[in-house]
Amino acid sequence: MTAAMHRLHQECEDFFKQIYIGESRVVVFGDGDESAPVILVGEAPGEHEALERRPFAGKAGRVLDEFLESIELPRPSVYITNAVKFRPTKQSKSGRTINRAPTREEVALWRPWLIKELAIVNPKLVVTLGNTALRAVTGRDVLIGDTHGQVISIEGMPQVFALHHPASVIYKKALPETYQKDLSVLKGLLARLNQ
Ligand code: URA
């Protein structure tokens, strides 16, 4: 790990300890090649990620790996992180601890850390996975339904490419075809970036 990333982890842990006093929240930092030309940004860790302290360690991660391999972008060649770096939870009706989507406040609280992380890795392309990541990275109220498969240019930032979240492909029947199309656009984009 680079010294800059190590410092970021420490500062981040210290900051959140002051906010969530007395709570033992597991922070799941980004993982992968810190000099990668591509960063993938997801929403937030779930149960598996919190246990393994690694983004996309569960079912959505396996779907993501398949997609990445289909465009010859194996996971070790990218850096992967989340917009929110602890597992947002709630109690189910039966009293189980289950995942929930992060709130806008949580996304806003984590955003400066995400932006610092992007600056350290300094990729050529940021691929956002789903709405939360798209909004966290761009800082704009954009919708994945309107922007998926497209490049978004923002001053002072690497190019952003919006993809649906891999978990949504598991649940929505119509999505896999759209996803494959978006991935082939991404593949072409990566080929151009590598020229
Ligand atoms: N796992 C992650 O790390 N992030 C997600 O967005 C979903 C699953």
C-alpha cells in the first residue's frame, strides 16, 4: 500500500471513530492495484464484505467478476472501492440484522474520503456501479437509468462511466442485455484509453 493510501486509511478511521463513538463499525477500504487506470466504485459493503474487509466479496462480487472477465478486465487489474465504507444495516421484522441502502447523509459524509481516494489512485477512468456511486462520484443528482453506458465529463476529474449495479442484474430480468451492451461500450473505451 502506498504511504498516501495508508495515511488516508488512518485519518479516515480516526474521523469516523469520533462520529460513531462507542460503535464498532468495520470500515471496508478499497482494494486492488493502486496504480490501476480504472477504479470501480460500488455502493457500500454488505455482510460478506464486512466479514472479509474487502469490497464485493459476496454474490454481487461474483456477478461483477464475471462481467469484468467478459471484457478482459480481470479484478486484479483494477482498484475497487465503495462510496460508503461501512455496512449500513437495519433490523428485519424477525430481528435479524440486514443490509439497507446508505442514506444521503451517509453518502455525503463519506464523499470527501472517496474523492481523496480517487485522487490518490488517479485513474484514467472511474466506473460507477449503480445510482449511489454515480451520485457520490459526480456530486450530481443524476440517474443511472438516464446515464448508463455513457461517459460523463466533470472538470477536475477523470472521465466517469456509469454502469448499473451488478446486484440489480441479479434481480431485473431485462437488465443483462443492457449490461452487456454497456460493457462492450466500456471495453471500447478502455481500448482507446490504452492506446
Ligand atoms: N458489495 C460491495 O462491496 N459494494 C456493493 O455496492 C455491493 C456489494
